[in-house]
Amino acid sequence: MIRMISPQPYFRSLFLLLCLLRHASSDLVGDACGQIADGDPNVDYAFCVESLRPSAGATARDLRGLAAAAARLAAANATRADAAAAAAMRGRAEKMGRYERSCLESCQELFEGAAEDLAEAAGMVEGGRFEDAGVRLSAAVDAPVTCEDGFREGGIASPLTAEDGDLFRLAVIALAINARLK
């Protein structure tokens, strides 16, 4: 007589293990965001957690993985900011002066460079090249600031303030996490 073992206890164990792993990843995000928010006035704890948990919370196993995930998230944001700048130029082409067009074109170049820097920084972090990654991340932090400065210097309201703010905050988060790896 073959005795069948109910698979139910195994599923419960597997479910419990998955829940614990998810909780551990979430704690990694919360702990890292708490540490960097305490040490950097440019890091908002709630924004950090809300940004990283959905994208990195389940995949990052350690601080290195979290830093790389944060850099990739910021790179994706830089790409969206680039698209927003292009859309602003298309949507306002006839009403836009030369200076505003020049600012938007400059912002696009800055966002493209930031996306490239952030993507490369993610690879550098994964490869343990934290100082090199820090240089790339710092350059990416400067991009949205430079974009906003261009509009401000010309006395023009920036149509990219939200995009610049998000990119700045995400790049700062990646930079701050990377700094803990040195």
C-alpha cells in the first residue's frame, strides 16, 4: 500500500519562506532608506521607500543590489524626462521662443547623458567599482539641477520641474546608497 503524503504542509512552508524573503527585502529597502535619509538632507525617506520597494524590494538581496537597482530606476526616469522634454518642444513649438527651445534641447542632452551615466553606474556597482560609479552618479545628480538652472537664468518657468525633481531625488538615492558601499 502506497501512502500519499499531503502536499499542503509543503505549500505552507514554501509560502512562509516566500513571505519571509519578501519581508527581508522590504526591510533592506526600509533600512537603507532610513540610513541615507538620516545622513543626507536631499533624501526623503517616504519617497525613497515608495520608489525602491516596487522595483527593487523583491529583487535586491543586499545593499549592492539595491544601489544598482536604484541607478537603473533613475536611468529609466531620465529616459522619461528626455521624452517629456521632447513632448514639451512638440506641444509648444509655435509659442516657444529661442531661449526656451534652447533650454529644452539642453535638457534633452542632459537627460540622455544622465540615462547613460546611470545605466553605466548600475553595472559598475554590480562589478564592485564603487568609486567609478560614484563619479557617474554624481554627474547624473547634476543634470536636472543644470536643466532647471537654464530656465531660471532666463526668467522662464520650467515645464520640466516635476521630471527634474524626481530625477534628482532618484539619482541622489542611488548615489547615497553607493556611498555606503565604499
